[in-house]
Amino acid sequence: MSGLQAFRYGIQIGVFSDREENEPVQFMTPFSQTGSFESAEDLTSFAETCDVLTLENEFIDSEVLAKAQENSGTPIFPSPKSFSLIENKLIEKQTFESAGIEVTPYGLIEDEADIKAFGDDHGWPYLLKSSKGGYDGFGNETVADLEEAKEAFDKLGGNKGHDIIAEAFVDFTHELAVQVARNETGHVVYPCCETVQENHICVALKTPAPVAESIRKEAQEIAVKATETIDGKGIFAFEFFLTPDGSLLLNESAPRPHNSGHYTIEGCVTSQFENHVRAVLGLPLGSPELRKPAVALINLLGTDERDAQVDEALNALRASDGHLHVYGKLDSRPGRKMAHYTLLGEDMEQTYGKAQELTREVQI
Amino acid sequence: MSGLQAFRYGIQIGVFSDREENEPVQFMTPFSQTGSFESAEDLTSFAETCDVLTLENEFIDSEVLAKAQENSGTPIFPSPKSFSLIENKLIEKQTFESAGIEVTPYGLIEDEADIKAFGDDHGWPYLLKSSKGGYDGFGNETVADLEEAKEAFDKLGGNKGHDIIAEAFVDFTHELAVQVARNETGHVVYPCCETVQENHICVALKTPAPVAESIRKEAQEIAVKATETIDGKGIFAFEFFLTPDGSLLLNESAPRPHNSGHYTIEGCVTSQFENHVRAVLGLPLGSPELRKPAVALINLLGTDERDAQVDEALNALRASDGHLHVYGKLDSRPGRKMAHYTLLGEDMEQTYGKAQELTREVQI
């Protein structure tokens, strides 16, 4: 979706993927290259055809990015250096902790003794996570006891040398998220939204988050501080737990446009995608102001295992200030993020309820 | 720009052009075909790769469209039948006149006697127009006397059998425009805007038009009637003269997204491009409501003959709710429409003045 914004600035885009075909963005440009995400040579060859590179996922190591940047002379933003500070969940937590930002309690897990000690210290169940590459619950395992934890450790690749970290279960009242765009001209921070999660998948967003304004403001301040900590140039998303005592714990970060910012397309004066493009190009950043007092977003997850198609969405399209986005993925499967629906309104609970109602029957 | 909206619905696009390369939309898809706009075979071969076809210009004859539709079995909207009623300026005027819509005084010019008679009846100067294919003043000639008119008649191809029509100079206080989207689910009509013209080129838009609300409403009603007259399915633009006595004369129509509707991208809840795509797909149409009380648009015309680039646009980007769109044309030349800038605000004159100020230095 960053590509669509690039087009609006008259910019041509190319895409580098590890898939030969059928990536949605590959249908948006005649300039596609396929290569290995582990090959600096492949990425260099692509980078040599571009003026600037940016990322829409975190699947390429910062070392590969750094080599491709050096060999091609094509700048990459966010920079490989920024990315190196957050690409690994362990380093990410250490980076932000060193900057005085409170993160979810964690530990590096290298063997059975570590598994046991973390449970003793933080209680069971807890989470085991592969330190790289996880998203939407993939690469995460909830473990209830030592046996489950040992099994999950192996499943996540701990026995093959992959870094595994443990995270304590945090008691929370809300999950929140904030986007920050930043470059040499300054930064802008988006409103704080609530991310409604089911089975580790974000199913909806409410913006502004239905929490105290002071909490929203604090989340925005931490997000800006975190972006500065990694000297970020681009668009960044930060996800938080709000605990019952009103503390904010930074949970995850992403150096790219993020699902928790999709509401900004119609919900804000400048979308996260536009500010992504602006940030990467070194242009002044646009206003993140909300267009309406309440913006609700429903993620439309795959309902069937089938060739992707959208049914029963007419009511959603009929609603005034309701906006449907379909991602162009060719295959649907239950739980896969296939599309989203944004509804703007005056009152959050009413708007959210209406958005749920309008999308309840959608088959995708 | 319709393609960008198609992408937002997860739709793949292909493009048929008479140019081999470097059309901006050719940078937005791997599916490009080049052929002659006069060849039903070429268009059929393209249509066979698509589920539905639509138009972003008026360069293909309705007969060619009809043949390609029949041979390929791929529907085309707006339909060749609708298009046949407006593709030729003479037939267009007769179509709307028959429906009781007042149009600018006109006449078919076939020889010198016609040239002289039109001047005698409607006064000098008047306009000679090629009945097909003109836009932005191309294909139009203002003629002050018989000698000029004879020269222009030949230049426009009148001596080669091209249909030439004469149009009287209309005394007007404002030029107005209205978009209508329509399909089998109903229609929506956009606000009435003023098109500010210099040298036959639209240089700016003010929405809503600074005329009486009754006039705006009447223009909307005529636009809907005109769309119904041609049984239009798609998005249509209608341009009017408002005369000093408060009459509206329909001047031109376009069966496609039109420059006079570019303000709708940010200015309205649903853009003309989204409603174009919705209309063509038979989907319910979205709200054309304005997002703010005043929407000003400045067309950014080429300032230099050079490879296209944008300079001195930073102030425009910095303004809150200011939106820059660059079309991705590779070559700039003075007067060519290269980009536009939309500014949303509370008060029209203030917003328009600010938009002019912010774009005055832009080099493109």
C-alpha cells in the first residue's frame, strides 16, 4: 500500500520478493525481481535499479541490507543500522530498556534450566518466541509447564541454535498502538489506538483508544522516544500493554507500515503510507490529525479456504464513510488477513458497533 | 488514477494503449498491451484478457468499442451505446438538446457559406471545434473573422471531411462542473464546483462553486438528467457556463473521471475514482459528501520543457490538509497538466488564496 502512495507522487516502484509470482504488489508494477532474502547479491542487483529502497516486512537481516546498501550505493530507509537494533526480539528489548522504556518482562532461553528458571521467576504460563520473523502469532508458543515449554523450544528451533526468548504473561486491560513517522525534517506521531486481539491476531482497531487521554499521550511520547532511540527514518509502529495499574509496557515494534495504522488511510489527514513515502524521501511530514472523532477498523480475516473472493460486503459499501480495502491476495484461508473495513463516525462505541454489524456477514 | 482505486479493492488491472511505453499507468501493471485505437482486433485481443473494460479517455470510436465488446464477450462501461451519444460534439449537443437540456449555441460547418452564416447569426468571434478528440483547447480555434475562420476550418481538417462545429461565444460569469456516478444500483451526484480557466485550460477548482446554492443545485439536476439521457454506467463529468442572467448552458461532457473531479480524492468521502470503479462493477455507490466546507484545487501546469521533476513544492507539502498529486508523466512542457494540489479548509476565498500562495513557486 506504500506503492499506491508512491504512485500518487508520480514515483515508479519496483518490488524485490522471494516469491516468483502472485504477491499482490507484483500486480502493481512491471519491475519485479525475485531472489533470496538471504542473498546480499540478489538484493544488490535489485537495489542497483532503484534510487531508494524501503521495507514492507522484516524478513531480511540487517547485515544483508547493509551489504546491499554498500555494494549498490542505493540508500535503504529505515537504515540497516536502525533495523539492526530491533530485528531480533532480544536486542530490541535491550535497546528500548537501555533508553529507559519499560518493556514486557523477558529472558533469553538457551536450555532447560533457563526454561525452568523463567517459569519460577515469572509464573506459568508464559510465552516462548523465536527472536526473529514472528508475526500474527506465528513463531509464538504459549507454554503452561516445563514439558510444553521444552517441546515449544524445540519447535521454535531452539535446539538448532535459534535465539529463543521468554516473555512473561502480562496482565493488561488494553492493547494499544501508536505510529511515528520521522526523518531529517522532524517527526509526527499518530493518535493512540486500541488493537483488539483474538488468538494473537489483531481483529479490530479503535481510534482514539478508549483509555484516559493521559495514557494516550504517554504512549505517543514513548513511541517518539523509541523512534529516536533507533534514529528511525521511515514509519514505525509500537504496540503496548496497558496494565491494570495504568502502566504502559512496550511489547513490539515494527519499522514499516503496520496493520495497526491502516485506519489512517481515511481516518487521518495523512495516511501512514503517505508519511512512509515522505519520510523515506526526506520530505516534510504530513498531519496525522483525525478526520472524525471516532475511527473504527475491522480486519476481515479469511473465512474459507478457497480462491479469494469477497461476498456479502454490499452493506459495508453502502454505509456512508465506510471504506473497504481488499489486499489482492489470491488465496484465502481461515484467519488470514485478507481485507479491512474502516468506518468514520462521531462516537466510538456506536461507530465500532456499526462497523462490526456491517462486516459480520462478509465472506472472504 | 482509477487503477489505484482498483488496487484498493484487490483488483488487478491491465492497460491498453497506443503507445509502446512511458504512459504513467504502464508503470503500474505488468499487464500492458499496445495496439491501434482504430483496430477492433487489437482491442478485442486485450479485452479477452479482462473481466471488464472501462475508459480513461475518449480516443476510441464507439464502433470499435462495440465490436471489441461483441467479439470478446467482455463488457465495456460506459457502454459503447452511451459513448456513441456523446463522442461526437455535434451528436452530443443534439442528444442533450433533445432531452430538453440547454446547450451552447452551435452549428455544423460544412463550407464557407456555413462559416459566414454562423458569424452573421451569432456574431464574431466564435469558436470552431473539431467534433472529435479535442481537449484542453486542442482541436479548438477562436476565429475573429471570415478569413481566420476559413484558415481554422482547414487546420481542423474540415477540408478533409472532418466534422467541424461552430460554437457561439457565450457571455458567462462562471464556468461550473459536476460529476455524476451511476449504475444499476442508483446514482450519486457530486457538489458543483467552479472551474477557473486560462487559455482554455482549467487552472483551478473551487468547491463548492461560489454561486447561489440554487444554481449549484440546478447544475446537479441537469448533470443527473444528462447522465440518464445517455443511460450512463460509470462516472461522468459535465461542464457548464453560467450566464449573467443566471442560466446554465451545458458546454461539454466526459464519460470518465475528469480533471474537474480531482478535488474529490481528498475533498469528498468517496472519490470520483472509487465511484468510477464501483459503478463499472455494479457495486453500490459511495457518498460524494464534502469533507470540509471549502476545497480548493490548483492544477500544476508544466513550467519548463524538460524531464519531469518537481521543485519548490515543500511549502505545499508542509501545509496541513494540503495534498500533492504528481501524475508520473516523464516529460514536462509549459502548460501541460503535470500534477495538482488540493487544499481543504473552512472558508473558500481564504483556502483558495492559500493554495495559490503555496503553489506559486512550484517548478514542474
